[in-house]
Amino acid sequence: MAKAHKKKTAAKPAEKPVVDIIRKIGLLGVGIASLTRERAEKITKDLVKKGNITEAEGRKLTQDLIKKSMVATKDMETKINKELKKTIKSAKFATAEEVRRLEKKLAELEKKLEGKAPESKKPAA
């Protein structure tokens, strides 16, 4: 008996960036969670305890780890914002500026139509 072959359906172009962004946000969350101040302090305390570094080196290492974590987080936020903007643009959502422009144009058209509307006939007295 022959096996039925199923074709894989490719993700729509607009869906792929959204999936990538969600994946990146998840990775960012994992990265942030894995390097909190407490985690950095524990890493350095363990190194001090084992005699690999001095307490002064440990304090400096903790500060460096936290600083690098903050820089990495900021970089990731920037990348995520950039990707979100790109995704929104590719999804062809109207921007706030475009909506305002269309509302203004609509208001102008409504005014023109009001001026051209036939007047109601009043009965003669």
C-alpha cells in the first residue's frame, strides 16, 4: 500500500516575521531571567569560594555581568522594536498618520456633500 504524501504548507510571508519576533522575545526573556543580579552574584560567590578569584575581582565581575546583561537587553529591545516596525509595515496596517490624513479628507468630502445636498421643499404658506 502506497503512503500518502502530505505537502507541507509554508508559512505566509506576513506570519514568518511574527513567529521570529515571538521567538526572539522568548529568548530575550530567557536571557534576562538567567542573568539577574542574584544569579550574577551567585556565580561570582562560587568563583570566590573555589578560590578562582578574589572578593574584589568578584565584585567587579558581578558589576560587569550586570552591565553586560543590561546592554544586551537594551540591544535586544532595539532589535525587537525594529522587527516589530518592519512586521507592521509589511502587514500593511494603516499608520496613525495615514488614518488622520484619511479622516481629514473624509471630513472635507462630507462638507462638500453637505453644501450640494438638495434643500428640503417647504410648503408654501
